[in-house]
Amino acid sequence: MPAGTMEEKGRDNVLVKFEGFDFIDGGVCAPKGFQASGVHCGIRKNKEKKDLALIFCEKDCTAAACYTQNKVKGAPILVTRQNLSDGKARAVICNSGNANTCNADGEEKAQRMCELVSQKLPVDPKDVIVASTGVIGQPLPIEAIEGGMDALVAALGRTPQQAQDAAFAIMTTDTRKKEIAVSFRLGGKECRLAGMAKGSGMIHPNMATMLCFLTTDVCIEADVLQKALSRVTKVTFNRVSIDGDTSTNDMVSILASGLAGNACITYENEDYEIFVNALYVLLMNLSREIARDGEGATKLLECVCTGAEDEETAETIAKAVITSNLLKAAMFAADANWGRILCAIGYADASFDIVRVSVDLASSQGTIRVCENGSGVAFSEEQAKTILNEDEIRILVNVGEGKGRAVAWGCDLTYDYVKINADYRT
Amino acid sequence: MPAGTMEEKGRDNVLVKFEGFDFIDGGVCAPKGFQASGVHCGIRKNKEKKDLALIFCEKDCTAAACYTQNKVKGAPILVTRQNLSDGKARAVICNSGNANTCNADGEEKAQRMCELVSQKLPVDPKDVIVASTGVIGQPLPIEAIEGGMDALVAALGRTPQQAQDAAFAIMTTDTRKKEIAVSFRLGGKECRLAGMAKGSGMIHPNMATMLCFLTTDVCIEADVLQKALSRVTKVTFNRVSIDGDTSTNDMVSILASGLAGNACITYENEDYEIFVNALYVLLMNLSREIARDGEGATKLLECVCTGAEDEETAETIAKAVITSNLLKAAMFAADANWGRILCAIGYADASFDIVRVSVDLASSQGTIRVCENGSGVAFSEEQAKTILNEDEIRILVNVGEGKGRAVAWGCDLTYDYVKINADYRT
């Protein structure tokens, strides 16, 4: 079963639920063995805003990651990729407020961050995942991080509060923290998987993602873990776009402590598929949170493309729709300007016959058909307005040709997006 | 000599000048043989806004066109493509306020528009270029056009005022008309080439363009004319992006009356190259006008990419830069956030080594280097602000690898872009 084909069990205000996977509290500290902390160390001027996060595991973990495909890569990406080449890690350090990218001394400082963790905790600097997020091209104030390390390590703990502190510390223009944890069973053993993520601009992942740090207590070998992460990232984070800009510092990483006591996953068996599904539940919901909290956003847009010749075609179409600035602006105004959806479908780089395409708009207020066989159909503008006034909109595109299906997530384009990005450096 | 490699002769407030090509008045009526008109026929509610344009030539013309590559094509595109299959035409009719796209009866109504011209003027319906621009997916009110034909034909004439009326009538969200005419010599004969165009949203041409109607009195065979038009469109209109959305109704067409008396161009000789250069002067300047008047824009952005391995690489990079929402928002705020330029260069789908890239920002207030060898260099933020406060900004990217060069045009992203597009249908 490909990731993402499970039947939904339902939706609450925010999360999409699936049978066999229960949402639990505790963020990245929910899986056994993990501690976390988040402090203000001074990279940001606002003392209320935490800017340095740490995750630490009581034992060595298998580890995996996916990275941005931008040719400009943040220095921390280069160091982390090197450190994870042996599939093993034990800690994550991440600062916000500065991306440590396009700086001549970037790698040196990213290495230094790993060493700082190593000096305070029983972990080799080569077993540290390092990340930075914020403005590009300004020297990283490493002294602030050096000065904050004692407090950061002292604050480590297993409570939901400490996990939440870490989730807050990695935020940039995000308006809220993003952390989700799920529990599920592997061979009768209770297992946990958790993640914290940050958006919320320069989001158009390409074979990678915005920053997301995952923890799990599942026992799973590093190469299988990498396979699972890559597979699920492809159908979740890689289908989010806030603004079409692929960041230089995107990364999703995972640490697996193995403390759940499950039979270790060493190949693609049944347990592997359950783990992949758990990853899908987590990453899909985090993707939705990132899109919902896109810079300036007032609405989450979810484009569900079905009936395509294959999944790739469906993905291309769904991504074209949620990336269209014109559609995004129309959604901000709750305007059922479906011509812009057709236009975006039409310029999607995929092969299909436009005369078979139908489009519905849906939300918790109902579903309305706006286009059939590539042409408009009469519909009630009033009903459309009621549907589009909700803060979560689904755009249902049926290509009418096959069984390919994909979902992509985005948000509306608002005055605040412009405001946030016109003012970002000041 | 490839189109677009001529040395600039200078720039006035608006136009880029070249040796041997003089800007003249008269718009599309400047070339010999052409008449034009523009009236309000009632597609738009606002009676002050002309919404129907006509161009008519006193004799048959050779003709050529390039069309949108969007799979959703406006009905007028389909009819025009059919009509121009013999390389011959004599009139253009274009309405604004409705795109006649994604309507079941679209082609029928586009055909009807050609017949209406044919009923009033000595032209076969198959020799009419028909175009529509405006909202997608609403039935075209053909009665309004039928009712307006008498006035439209009665208003035909050769004066600059009449050309201007036509240029106004094709505008949608454009804030000003776009018409340019140039004169030049072929074998001692004075020749003229002119065009009117409209933007200003859903602009991200792909092997075609927004609406642009060209007239010339050069004698040139249809297949050579098509070759010239395609060649120059590729390096001008196809390098403009306002918002990343490729429209369904893009078209650039040209009518050549042959009345200048030049030795008819039947193959790619020296006169052909001069004609290509004339086309370049006209289309490049119209491209700049379209970008400058992009929806909500306050600034024209011109990205000049040099030193690339080849022209295609340079084009990919230049287009990635001027398409970046994040950079566009920064330019609105006159913020020298060059990290966003590097980021966009980094995700451009081309092959090059980022560590050789340098970036300068330039305007009439000077030039400032912000990035060298892929990393930031110290610069005066104050000086950068002075440069970026101008309303025409040049972003100079040197890839440091070869001789490939390309220019692309865009604009800033502003509150007004969102406002215009949130309100468009209402």
C-alpha cells in the first residue's frame, strides 16, 4: 500500500485522524528516551522569543534525513549530511533568527555548534544534527550560542513543556508552534513517533522540506529508516507550497531510539508498512499545519486531485493549483473564481485532456461543483461564498482519466504576506 | 547575431534605445495601410472604459502569431490559429472584460466575432485575428459586440488618437496603455513596425505572450515572418513574469502590409536580421512596459544574467530571480535582501557552481555589489536603499562560467497585487 492511501477516520478542528494511530501529548519527548529544551540565547533581540533548541536521546539512535535540493545549501545542511553518513546520531541543535547560509565561515560555525553540544553532553560531535533558520547571508553570532549552552543543557527534560519550548525555539515567522505525536502498535508493542516543525515562508520543498525534527522509540535500522522517511516526505512535505520559494535550509530528520522494544525493523516487512503509515499520519498533519500557518495566511488550501493517469500527474496538477498566486488571492477574498483553477491546471506540466476535468469546492459548509468537462456550470455564488468563508478549503479536481491521486497543501495570499516579507530584515 | 545582443544606445525615462531604430508616434496606425478604432460596447459596466478594439488593413497582409502553451486555451486562440494557418490576415478584433474561455459556446462566439467584422468590412471571416481578455468562464455577451460593431467600424481611422483608442480598449487591469512604434530602413526604404499590448496579471508567458498586436508595412513572407516573431518572442515576452500564472489567452500576432516598398523578405537575409532587430526593440520595450505595469507594481525589475555557460542557463536563472515572491516583496520595501536572490538562483533548474556567482544591485542611483563568490560582502545599507528606492531596479547576476547572457523582466509584489486579485470578479 503506498503511503497516503489509508482511509481517513475523521477530522477534528485541525487534525486528520486514521484508524490505529492515536494522537498523544508530549511532542518530541513523547517517544521513550528523548529529552528536549528551548531557550533564548540572544540571536534574536526579543528576549521573549526562544531562539535555541536542543533534543537529546539517552542512547545512540539510528538516524535519517532529507535535505533541500536548492543548490545554495545552508552550512548546517552540509555538516549534518556529513554527520549522518553513518546513519547514527543522538542529538539535535537548532537556532532560529539566522540561517547561517551564504557566509564564508558558515561550516566552521555549524561544526562549532556540534562541538558545543559534545562538550556538555555524552555525544560525539559527529552524532549531532545541526540546523539554523532565519535570515540568509548574515554572520551567525556564535557567541550567543556559546553563551546560551549552559542554560540550554540545564533546561533539558522529558516533559511536554520542555518539548514545547523546543518547538517554540525553532519558529521564525510562524505564528504558532507545530508539534504532533502519535502512538501505534508494532507486534503488540506500544510505539511512539513525534515531530516538531517550523514554516512559514520560503516554503516550496523539493525532495526535502522545511525544518522538521522527528523522534521515535521504534527500533529500525538506519537504511530502512531513510527509505521510509524519503517515501513519506515525498507525499507530504514535498507537496506543500507557501510561496514557491524553495529554501536553502530545508531539512527533515529523524532519530529512532529503539526503546519501544519492538522487533527491530531491518527490511520492508509488515511492521515497516505500519511505521510508514505512522510517518504519513504525522508528516501529513504537520504539512497541513505548516500550510495553515503560511506567512500571512488566513486559510488552509488542500487540493485533492483524483482520476489522473498516475500519481505523478495528480501531484503536478495539485501543486500547480495550490501554487497559483491568482487562485490564492481569490481564496483570500472567498471568491469562487474557478477560472483561475482551470488556468493553473492548464499550465501544469503534465499530460491530460482538459475537456474531462471537473472541479468542486468544499469545506465544512458543503461541496459545490463549479466546473464540468472543462467548462463552467451554473452554481449559486451565495452558497460558494458560504463554503469559501471557512478557514479550511478543499479544491477537488477530477481529471476523469485514471486512478492517480495526490493531495497538495497551500494557503491564501494576503496583504500580510507582503507586509511580512517587505519588512523581514528590519 | 542573435536577437537581443545589440548595444544599447541609451535609456530615457521609459524606453531603451538602439542605433538605427527611432521611436515614432502613431501606435499601430504608424505603419502604412493600417487603421484602428476602440469603443465601449457594453461588456464592461463602466461606460468610460472602452472594451472593443479593431485593426484593419487596406490590403491583405502576411501574418503570424505565437500562442499560449497553457493546455486550457481560450476559444479565440483556437479560432485565430485556424484562421492564420494560411499565413494571411487583414483585421484584428479584440474585446476586454471577458476572456471567452472555458465556455461551452466559446468557439461559436469567437467565430461570430470574425463574421461580424466580415459583414462590415471587405475581409473574409477567415482573415480575422480574434482575441478576448478578461474573466475566465463567464459566457461572452456577444450581443454587446454585435451592438457595438457599427460604432467600431465608423470610428476606424489612421490617426494616433484612433490607434490609442484601440490600445485603451484591450486593457484589463492595466493602469496605462502600452503602444510603441519604431521606424528603420531596409535597403534605403523607410519602414515602420508598431505594437499595442496589454498585461497585467496572469502573466508568465510560455512560448507565447500576453495579448500583443503588431502591425508593420514591411514586405515579408508569412513563414519568414513567423520565424522572426517566434525568435524575438522567446527573448522578450517569454522572459516576463508578473505572477507566475501562464494565461489561457496569451497571443502575440503581427500583420505585415508590405506597403513600405522594401525588397520583399523571402529568406533569412540581411534585411531579415534588421527586421528581427526592429522586432526586438519593440517587443523588449513592450515587455518592460508590461512588467512595469504589472498588477499592483511600483517597480520594474530587470534581471540581467551574464557569465552563464549558455543562454538557456542564463534565462533560467534570470527568470527564477524575477519570479521569486520573496524577492519581489523585498523590492517593494527597497530592502537589499540579497539572500533571497541567491536562494532563487539556487533553486533555478539549471547547472552551475554557486560559489562563482556574484550579484550587484543597480538603478539610476548607482550600482552596489552585495554578493561575491556565492557569499555576502560588506556594503552600505544606506547606499543600497538609495539605489532600491528608484522605480526601475536592475539585478545583475554574474555566474562566472561562460558567455551566456539573458535578461528577464518582472515587478515587485505589493499589497495592491493582493487587493486587485482578491476583488477581481466583484
